[in-house]
Amino acid sequence: LQNEVEYDLAVIGGGSGGLATAKEAARLGAKVLLCDFVKPTPLETQWGLGGTCVNVGCIPKKLMHQAALIGEVMKDAPAFGWEMPAAKPVMVWESMVKHVQNHIKSLNFKYRVELDQAMVTYENGLARFPVGTDGHTIETVCSKGNIRTVTAANVVVAVGGRPTPLDCAGSEWALSSDDLFSISSAPRKTCIIGGSYIALECAGFLAGFGYDVTVLVRSILLRGFDRDCAERIERDLTEKGVKFLYGVVPESIEETSQNRKQVTWKSSGNDEVDCLNVPHMQRSDVFDTVFAAVGRSADTSALGLDAVGVQYNLRNGKIFANAAEQTSVPHIYAIGDVMEGCPELTPVAIQAGRTLAKRLFQHDFHAQTDYHHIPTTVFTPLEYG
């Protein structure tokens, strides 16, 4: 088959996992194509090569987390002998975002250079499996609408995920993590919807910048994490001024005449906790920014998986694959966040991509990713590993 196709490997997705797969396969002598295209968010936010972690995930999150920690340290500096300026330090959001985004753009450029050096063909186009093909054919559609068709002996799907939108009236007024790290003006008073690590990490650095932060939590914080650590994080965030409302979900979001957002919430009906049972509980408030962090879904809806028979989870779009990352179509593989049951962590995707490339092109069948006992971290002000 290798003599009948243009590439030994086509990688769909230019995030951490896709880049690692493509570069390792090329290093082992394979002819590789990498396709990557960032669909704009509803608020028209876009970014460059590198995927979620680099552009709208770990990297900007950690930089903003560090910015908040620096502000906290500056408050303690006089107690350690440092003479500080008389004026109180002020966070200038616009300046901070500019520096963060400049760093990210340098990484985007670096990845392009690395692909060139590895002799990987890069296609800035939205890839899909056309109807009526056997899964070796891929169409790429560029931003101008031009369509290119290529063939590959093996295909790796590494498209990752995108934030799940809110299910309430006025959901279009809510930012997601795809937007938050590049907004041009300070979020100021912010309503965060969700109790995940993404919600809490963002609540932590926003509170560290001095903004008023309220978090709406459907049930409990950090479900699936150690409860003692989750409770310690909750106490620490509360001490830093973050307000938590438990047992609630947003009912509606409306824009006010001052371009602010009125959020109305209702009981989530969760048996574990329901703060709306408290008499005279406030049911709405007005915020400058609403940020939704209620989970992520695999970015597979436009891939054409049905056209080639790749099986996936209808609920979240994630692709079913075995321990060797192989899908229901033997020459199509899934790695990283797009794979059902895979921990949504950048190092896991990188490891999976590299070991898969070794199996395919070095025939090292002992190279396999162990998906058990993988450590993780939560970058709230109280860092938790």
C-alpha cells in the first residue's frame, strides 16, 4: 500500500500529540503530512499552530497563574526587608495579555520551524474523511475554500477537544477558555460557571489580580479528585475572596444596557448539595464577564468519521480505541484528548504519539503507553499535585 499512497502517515491535528507523532514518525524515516486548522470560537477567537495546551490551555494559564503569584509575593515583600514603592502595585490586564500572547506566538513560529526541519509537510487546512472512501483518503479545506485531496497508509486523529457550550438562554454571552486568555480588556467582576480544575484555576488567578469572582457549582468541586485536597483548595480560594454558590446552574444570561451581563441561576436538583434551599438566597447578579468551564467535547463533528466507519461516543464525540490507540478501522488511530478514556493531559498525548510512531515505523511493539497511575496537577493558588 505504501507504493500506492502519497504519505506513510497523515496526522490530523497540530496540538501537542499530533506534533509529537509527526516529528517522531519523520525522524524514523516516514513521509508525513500534518493537517491543522483552528475553527474560530463564537466570539471569533483564533490562534496558531500548537493546539489547546500552547494557545488556550496550560501555557497561558500557567503564565497568568504565575502573574497572580508574583502579585501575592509583592504584598509580603516588605515583611522580608524589601522596600516597595509607595504606590500600590496595579495589574494592567492589557499589558499582561500582550506579553502572554507574544510568548505564545513565538511558540507557534517555533513549531512551524520544527516541522520544516523534520521534513514534515504542513497543511493549514480543515481535514476530513470524504464519503465513499476507505479511510486512506483525506480532504483538506483551507480558509479560502480550496480543497486538496491526499492519501496516506496510516492516519492519526489528534484533534483534541473544544469547550462544551452552556445549555441556557443567552449562552452566547459566555466566554470559554478558548477566549479568556486573549480578551482585550480586564474581565473585572466575573461569574465562573463550573467546578472543574479549569474553573478553579481561572478563579484563582482572577482573584489574585484583584477581581471580584463568583463561582456557580452544579454539585461539588473537583469531582473525581481527592476530597481532602479539594476541600483545602476550596478553603484557600474562599480566604482569597472567591465566592462559591453550590447546587446551582445558570438559567439565563442577558446583556444589560451598560453592556454588562445579568446571570440568573436555578437549582441544579443535585442531591449532594442545594444552596437554593437557604431562605432568601440571591437568585441573580450582574457581572462584567461570564466564563463557562463545564467540560470539553472532542472536536470530531466535522471529521467524517461515519463516512469511513470509525466508531465514537455519540455523547461527547470521543473516538473508541484499544490500548494500542487503534480505532475500529485498523489503519486509523486516535491519540490524546480525542480518545475515549484517555486522561486529558498534554504529556500523555505526547507520549502516546511517540510510542505509536515507534510501533508503526520502527516496529518496536514494546513501545506502548501506560494509561494507568498518571500524575496530574491543579494550578490553583494552592498548587495541588
